[in-house]
Amino acid sequence: MISVRSYSAQDEAAWNGIVLQSRTGNFLHLRSYMDYHSDRFVDQSLIVLQNGEPCAVFPASLHGDTISSHGGLTYGGLLATTDMRAQSTLEAFEKIASHYASAGRDKMIYKAVPHVFHRYPSEEDLYALFRMGARLQRRDISSVVEIGKAPKYSKGRKWTINKARKANLVVAASDQLDAFHELLCEQASDRGRQVVHTLHELQLLKSRFPDQIVLYEARADGQLQAGALIFDFGSSVHTQYLGSSELGRVNGALDLIISELVNNQYADRRYFSFGISTEQSGRFLNEGLVAQKEGFGGRGIVHDFYEVDLK
């Protein structure tokens, strides 16, 4: 028998335990990550129980009359252990929808976890969404390298990497988030954008997840020319932020970092994720950005958002 109940702070240990056992959860779904910006969101998360025992969690936040899973995360959805099977997943979605509908919510936005971040097959949720009549609301395309199987670099890419080495650039892990964040801000300003995380937020998250959040820099004579902030999910790693100075772009510093990470530092992993290259809820493809990622062997996977009517 499946039931659901609202998450409370007293459930933190149980919540985290389920995330760590789940087929699709990672450190982004631990409460110490989710709650770093809790002041921005009204939490509506649920714990799913099977015969009275927690078997899944559902990160969620409230936006007007809409439930999002989750507004502060790239992806969320039902994070279930292997105890959850197809039929129990259908029951869980029925109970989740009923819970929010009873609370007066109109609809639910479901951000599915892309399959490359699964630790074990887990797409019962997509079947349940289909059964509920969910609509595909948004689809972003992200570029991912399957490490060890990627296409060979072009001559131009190899030339740029060799140029970076000749510029005496050295790639190394670093804790100097302040310099990297300043570089990101300058880069974002040039493009008329803003960095999502403040320096304080990055420092806080880094202190909470020192092994999972790692900064790699390319420097020459002590000068920072490029950096990559990596989120390490285990079998897959993700470039949360990539940044380069004007000199770094001339010298190919970021190309060198990515080459070192894919071919050396994370060569034992399965996937290296560059993130999305779409804007306007997936309706616009940044061709230059996606081409850069494809130049390293990245190919497309989708980040899907589904909309479910709860009325």
C-alpha cells in the first residue's frame, strides 16, 4: 500500500537516506543542498511510503497554484529506490496528484532526471506521467560525452590544445572560488547576463560538498585564464560553470581544461556532461555554444519538463 506525507525538518535523515539509495538521486537532492536557498522557495516536498516505510521522495516547491519538482533544481521528480516497481509507481503518482489537488493546487511541473544521471534503470515515472495525460511542456538539449567512446578531436581542436600547452598553462584543482566567480561575472556581463549563484552561495555549497564540487583552473605564471566548476555525481560528472578570460580564449585555456578532465581526471567515469545549449524554454538553440560542446565529442540528450493538470 502506497501513501504520501509532507516533508518536515525532522525527516531530513530519512530523506537523505532515500536519496542515497535511490536510482536517480544525487547530492543536489540532499537537504543540505536543497535548503541552501530555502528562503526563495515554499517547500512542498513529499515522502512516499510503501506499507509504512519510506521508499521514495518527491522534491517540490510551490509557485502560485503550481507545484514544481523542483523550482530550485535542474531536475527533480520521484526519487525512488529499487523497491518501487511499475505498479507501485503508478500508485505513488496517483497519491501525489491527489495530495496536491486536495491542497488546491492547479497543476504540477515535473522535471525528469535525464537517463545519463541514473544509477539504475528508472523510467517508471515517465510511464506514470503518460498514464496521467501529462503534456511535454519544455525540452532542452544538453551535450554529453560518453567517456572512452567519443569521436576523435578535430585537427583544429588538437591545435588549440597544443597551443594552450605551449602557453605554459597548467591545469590543477583549486579552492580559489573568489577569483573564478569574478571571472564568471565578467564573462556574464559581456553577454548581458548574470551568474546564477553568488560567491557566498558557491562557497557555502563547496564547504558542504567538498568532494563533489571541485574547481579546476588553468593558470600561467599565476594568472587565472580559465576555470571549470565540476559537480561530481559518481558515474557522471557535470560542468556547472565554465569560464574563460579574454587571454584564456586566445590561448585555448578552457579547451585544455576540458581535455584534461575528460581524458585524465575523469577518464574512469561514464559520462561527462556540458549542460544545455537552449534558451526560451527550449525553443531557441544556441548554435555556437552547442557546436563548441560537440567539438569535444558531446552529443545530445534531452531535459524534459512535463505538465500535469491536477484539477
